[in-house]
Amino acid sequence: MGMMRDGRWGPTKTDAGLGLVEVVIAMLLLMVISLAVLPLMITATQSSVSNREMAKANALASSTVAALRAQFPDSTTATSCGSVRAVTGEADAETGLTSTITFPGGCPARYPGTVTVTVSVADMSAPGTPLSTVSTKILVGKA
């Protein structure tokens, strides 16, 4: 409530509230700040999507390697190089990712030896570009 003016109570000039100019300036400042923050929010969202895809790819590669290690344990030398090389990758329809298993070193020259196994995970829509690559060695006792 304002002070008494001309014998009645009411707002004075200093207590009249915000004028149109002040409101327009506040809106202008809000717009400038919003435009400055908007690119940061867009970049953060894109990074989040990319990181989510990379995390899914890493999880698929790790689980594929874990399954290989469980299928061919190091506790036995009965595993043959041919049986390890017969394993193939798979597509995961739920995530849209596909795993590819390669054997860069081939079979060892002497037995027992190890076979290097590399699991690469790529997006089904861009199969040539791996999102994640994990390698392991599997003990083999025969060709």
C-alpha cells in the first residue's frame, strides 16, 4: 500500500510497479541468456545419446567375450583352434548392434598355444564403423 496522497491512500509514483519498458528489457535479457544456453543443451543431449550407444556397444562386446571365455575355459587344453575359429558374431535386434568376431593372429605354430580373438561391435545401420572393440586370448591345445 502506498502513502497518503491528496488526503487518500493509493500508490505513489515510486510505488507504481513495473512499467512496460522494464518488462520488455527483462524479456530481452531472458531471450539472450536462453540463446546462450541453448547450444550447450543441444550438445549435451547429443553427447548423451552417443555415450548411451557406446555403453551398449561396450556391454555387448564384453558379454560376447565373457561367453567365449566360458565356452572355452583355460582349465583345459582339449580346445582346438578350429572350434574357436568356428564361432561367429551375432546381431542384437533389441539394441540394433551387431558383433563381429575375428581372429587376427590365426592358429598358433605350437601347441598348447593361444588364439587372439577380437570382438568388434557396430551399429547395424553403419556396420563398417566399430563402436567398441575388445580382444582376448583363448588357450588351445590342438589344431
